[in-house]
Amino acid sequence: MATVEMDLDMPEGVKIRGFERVGDGHAFEVEWDLPETTTCEKCRRRHKTCVKHGDKIQVIRDLDVWGQPAFFVYQPPRHRRRG
């Protein structure tokens, strides 16, 4: 098996968690740091962030890797208000 190294210009705080070859394309599983506190849209108070990840996966096509399509794949985080 060959090893390939790529330099990707990722935004600050975004990390690559995994890679998978999908047909003629490439999928990079990404995650990023979330804020410690969140302002509630209903009561406008700041609360400690309570994150839940659902079962759905979001896919964004953003890159070409060697002339082939590449995608960022992630589970969108959702803030759950406590109380």
C-alpha cells in the first residue's frame, strides 16, 4: 500500500478526522471547535453550549484533488438548550 501526503489549506480550527475514497472522488471528514457558550435565540441569555450531533451527514463539494471531485463531510452540530 502506498502512502500519499497532501497539504490542504484548512480554515483555523478545522481538523480532518478521516479520509475515504468514494468511486473517483475523495471524502474528507472534518470537525471544528465549537464555542464554550451560546446565546439562546428565545430568551437571549448565554448558556454553556450543549451540543448534539444527529445521524445525518452534510456534504460540501469544495475541492479538486488531482482532477477528481473532493468533498468535506461532517455531522452538523446542534445546540440543545437546557431547561
